[in-house]
Amino acid sequence: MSKIALVTGATSGIGRATALQLAKLGYQIIATGRRTERLEELKEEITTVPVFTLAFDVREKKAVKEAIASLPEEWKQIDVLVNNAGNAHGLSPIQEGSLEDWDAMLDINVKGLLYVTHEVLPQMVQRKKGHIVNIGSIAGKEVYANGNVYCASKHAVDALSKAMRIDLIHEGVKVSEVNPGLVQTEFSEVRFKGDKERAANVYKGIDPLVADDIAEVIAFMVSRPAHVNLSEVTILAGAQATATIANRK
Ligand code: NDP
Ligand code: 8X3
């Protein structure tokens, strides 16, 4: 029987690439995000395995609950959950921070991850089987100037990944975390609220990672045999030493 993977944030960047990579491995895909037209495009693009789309905002716990509960019986046994949906909103010193940006980052990156996990976990625990991959960040390992709340949200993902691994060890559920560095996706455009020039500057002078670099790692993680858990991977661009130190040409 083929396995099922649910990927949050599958409308763009790392999540989209992950859905494509896991489909290549033969996983049936539950693709989620808010932009329904992009979910439909992805569904059309994946022709080798069945795809089910669910549009919801991870911040809305009722919507998350209803969406997961609405899955048809044959889609309910999710084997792999990739908690990827997330973004940075703004980059400013704490004293100039926006409450809306702070709410967005904590509600999406932390509480959204928890809400989705809360709805998907029971059947994994019941079946003593499953693998959760949380997308953290190098920003969950270091803090950098003006990154304050985004870094805090990703440090929370790091703590939760470790804590989930402990709590689920006797339940047969693996927990892994992937911590990417600079990946060129829509991430910086979202962070800088549509300012494409400022977003492009983030990757100027280096060869950044691309979404597929991260998706390949996730595909490798979930395809390890039962006795292996690749618990944590930090993946930086080749020209990157830390979140903020890079060899820019
Ligand atoms: P993108 O902006 O390309 O993708 C973000 C995805 O998250 C989209 O599919 C978006 O879907 C989804 N999303 C955002 N907000 C919500 C919401 N409220 N409800 C549901 N889905 C939501 O960025 P990336 O692919 O780069 O980011 C994916 C993850 O990787 C994030 O967790 C990010 O923090 C992390 N990361 C990214 C790095 C980078 O440099 N790019 C580095 C380290 C970590 P939609 O808008 O359709 O809802
Ligand atoms: C995204 C990577 O360094 O921009 O999480 O915070 S960074």
C-alpha cells in the first residue's frame, strides 16, 4: 500500500519542492496552503501519484481541525507530516518591531505547526507509526541583528522538535528537523513585504540554496529504514558560514 505525506506550505518554495520529491518516492500527497489556485496547479503537475489538496490558514485552529477531519477515510492515515508552512515578517530592531509581524511569525511558525501536529498525530500514535519533519532554520540555531522574533520562532521549532522526539519515542513516531540557511524562494519577498529588490539583495553575490536542495534532504530523511532517524540536519549554502557570514563575490 502506498504511503501518505502531508506537506504544509506546498504552494511555494521548500514545501512545493518537497511535495514533488515525495511524490517521486511514491508517496500520495496531501498538499496544503492558503492559495488554492497554486494547490490546483501542483495537483495537475503531479501525475504519478494521487494528490489531495486542503486549503487552510495554519493560524486558524478551527480551520485546521476541520480540514484534517474532512479528509476522506482513505487519506486519513498520514505516514509523513512535513511542518513547513512559515515565513519571516519584517527585519527590524526589537524597539521598532511591529506587533502584527510578531503575531504573524509566532502564530504561523510556532502555533500553526502545533495546530497541524495536534490534528495529525493521534492516528500516528494509534498506529505506532509515522514521521514528522519540522522545518526550522539556521535562525533557530543562532540569533542575528534584527532577526529577534523570527529567530525566537525558529528556536521554538528547534525546542519543539527535540521535545516531540522525546515524547514520541515510545509511540513509534520519528521526529526530524531540517535547518536551512539561505534558500532562494519567496521567503525574502514575504519578509520585505513585496520589495523584490531588497529580497534579491539577500542572495546577492552568492549561490544560494534552492528549494530542491532542502526537499532532497527531506526525501532522504523519510526514506531511511525503520532503525535510522536522521534527527537533525543544518544545511547552509556553500558560500555561507553562519546566518550572516557569507563569502559574497
Ligand atoms: P515561501 O514563502 O516560498 O513559502 C512559504 C509557504 O508557507 C507557502 O507555501 C505559504 O503558503 C505557506 N504559509 C505561509 N503562511 C501560511 C499560513 N498562515 N497558513 C498556511 N500556509 C502558510 O518560503 P520558503 O519555502 O522558503 O519557507 C518554507 C519554510 O522554510 C518556512 O518555515 C521558513 O521559515 C523556512 N526556512 C526558509 C529559509 C529560506 O531562506 N527560504 C531558510 C530557513 C528556513 P500560502 O501563502 O499559500 O498559504
Ligand atoms: C531563513 C534563513 O538566515 O534568513 O530562516 O533567517 S535566515
